[in-house]
Amino acid sequence: MAGGRFRELLKKYGKVAVGVHFSVSAVSVTGLYVAIKNNVDVESMLEKVGLGSVEQPQSNPEMNDGSEVPAAKKRNRTAELAASSGGALALAFLCNKALLPVRVPITIGLTPPIARFLARRQIVKNSV
């Protein structure tokens, strides 16, 4: 499990692992924010990765039988949130939270080489 490996990484590398994790998170939030501000439909992107939300059918006001709206007429909730004050940043943080299962393996993979690099430069003590 990645959670156990992440804890071991924190014990072994300490501050370096925390720094790498926060750096990966900062890059993730920044990239998501830029994507949202450029009108990327984050909801459909998360669905492609398998992290999408439960679809709720919307009723069409022209039809009283409660049928679903065609795909072309569905609301883009990402654009609505991004247009609101602070909505883009909030949405970027929420998406970042949803991508934790992607960020943890990246942190696990990047921490050892970064720790070795910093130890060679004598920036941190050798943690290996």
C-alpha cells in the first residue's frame, strides 16, 4: 500500500520527503489553476482518469417528462465555478485533493534521487 511506503519514506528522509511532497502539490495546484482559468473542463478530465463524480441527470424545461438533457445542453459546472470569485482556486485545490493517489507515488519516486543530490551537495545530511 502506498500509505505505508509513504510513512517509511517520511521516517527515512524526513524533511526532504515533506519538501518534495509539498513541491509536487504546489506544481499540481498551479497546473490545475492554470488549466481551469483557461476553460479546461476538469470534470471530464477527471472522468477520463477514473476519478469522475456521479452524474446527475438534469431535466429539460422544454420536456415535462423528466428526460435527460442532450449532452450539448448540459451545464459546464467547471466553467461556472471558475467564473465565480475565488472559484478557480478552490476548484484547483479540490482537484488536487482528488489527485492524492497520483501525487503520492510521484513523491515516493522523486524523494530518493533528490535526497542523494542534496546529500552530494552537502545541503542535507546523508540520510541513506
